[in-house]
Amino acid sequence: MSLIRRIPRPSHSPRNTRAQLGALAAVALLLPVLAACSSDSSSSADSADSTDSSESSDLVVYSGRSEELVGPLFAEFTKATGITISARYGDSAELAAQMLEEGDRSPAQVFFSQDAGALGAVEELLGTLPESVTSLVAEQYRAVNNTWTGVTGRARVIAYDGQNVPADQVPQSVFELTNEKWRGQVAIAPTNASFQSFVTAMRMTQGDEVTREWLTDLVNNDVRSYEKNGLILDAVDSGQVKLGLVNHYYWYEKAAEVGEENMRAQISFMAPKDPGSLVNVAGVGILEGAAENPAAIEFIQWLLSPSTQEWFVTNTFEYPLIAGIASAPKLPALDTLAGPDIKLSQLADLPGTLVMLQDVGLL
């Protein structure tokens, strides 16, 4: 499958609004066809066998974070606690759709999502987290009703070709990306959960009409679509495109691998309050039927422990969300990043965003 595709210009035939489950399920079916799911996930179909042993495991986790990334972390949890994990990996939206379809029959006990939007979409299935968990994370990084909590933070940035785009000419707002000067030079990952949450944030702060117009203008400006954020960064770094929307940590991970001095791609944090400056979280919640499960609670407490938070800082360059843990060197402090005026709980309308992305031809 090609790693890049040109987005066709959409036909202007509006759809009726779909029910939450229908929208999620429809896009869940599209995701494996359009892409290898998000940059931080692997196909749940490929990992379906991983839940076959759920009856003999202590904890069943549906993970929107990839097996490559968190599989070793889960193994460390088992080593530290003796609690075995049976994990099903997949795209966060796809797993959310699956849990909504399964309802009370779902074997899932914990949902570890790549972003807050997918957690909000299944909020009705989640139990209330104990104070021993919620007290660890600042209010702005967890659900208002404490059904889920953030584990790590990530900021949206613009990656730019440092050889062809002077730093003072990098757009400071996502609304500048539809300018004719950037025709065919902007890359996005529309199947990625972080991109979808960013679009949801735009809908919540700017309204559906403005957001739909912006997405349509992107398509009409020959936006380029990639399967993964890492591929967007590679494209910018190799000069295939001049700009790309990614999460901050992709740049830091690659710079650590190849050396900052060898990076053609650079990143720029957007203007405060711009929709493109969203600070999102990878987060976790416990399914209501397992809300009193000691293993589930211990798992979340472990994710928020100092040692695990430091693991994320060192291995993923994401922001830690508990007090007393320093961010990776050279990262701007989390409290200096002024995202749009929105609570992460407001990102719950993932289905509406997926429908809009389908309508404009991005899914």
C-alpha cells in the first residue's frame, strides 16, 4: 500500500448526522483499508489473538498505544506486580467503536487510549476512578467527572523544512495552511487519533461551519495525506513537503536517534489559543464492570508512578503529568503551552468529527 495519497476533492453531498455507534463503527471499518491505522497503534485484527488468553490473565487491556511501544512496558508491570496483562492493540477510535458495540459483554477492563477524544466517546462505559488516581493528575488533564485520566501529554506542532522555510515564515496558525503558497506542501495524517482530536477541538472552539470550511480548503489546496505522523516528519525531513502537522515528540525521538544537527526538519509551536496548539493526552480509564478491580486500579497507579512517568519522558519524550517529574531537556515547559480554551472532556464528540472528515473526503 502506498504510504502517501493525494486527497480527492470532495463532492458536496451532505450526510445526515449518524448515531455515535454508527459513526465510530463505520470509520473503524475504513481505517484498516485507508491506512495502517494511526502512528501510535497497530491493527487490532493483527492482535486479536492477544486476547485469547484473557480468561487466564489478571487484566484485559484494550490499548490504542502500539504493542511496539507499550508491550515492553506491560511486561515490566507484570514483572513488578505479578499481574498478567492480555492486551488487544488497535487504533483508539476503532477500539472505542468495538467497546461500544460490545457494551456490557466487552472483555475489556481497561482502555488505554492514544487521545482524550476516544476516551470521551466511551465515557458511558467507564467507571469513576478512585481519588488515589485522580489526585495525581491536574484537573485540566483528566475528565471532569473523573471517568478517565491523562497519563502523558503531547503538544501539536508544525514540522517544517528548515532548508526551504525560514523560521520567521512558518505559519503561526493552522488557518494559514490553506494559503495558496502552501499548495501541495502540507502533510496531515487524518486517520490519526491526535489529528482527529485537534479537529474536534477546532469544532468546539470555532464551530462546525468554520472547521468544515477549513478542511475543505485544505483538500482544495492539495493537502497530502500520510498514514502516520512519523512518515510526515520523514517527508518534511527529506524535502518531500515543506510543512506537516504532528505531535511534538516525533521530532525529539528522531533527533535523539540521528542527532539534532542532522535534522533538516524543525518544529514550531503555534500561537497561543490557536486550535493547532492543542495539548492533548494519552489517557486511561477503567470499564465500569471492573471499576473495583484492584488489578485495574494498580495498573493505572503504576502508569502514574514516578518511575513509569520517567520511562515515558526518556523513551517517548512526552510530557509527564504528575508533579516532581521533569520533562525531557529542551522541551518548553508544559505550563507555558497555551492551547485553545477547551477542556479535554469536550473532545468526546469523536463521531461527529469522523463524519465530518468523511464528508470532506479525508477518510
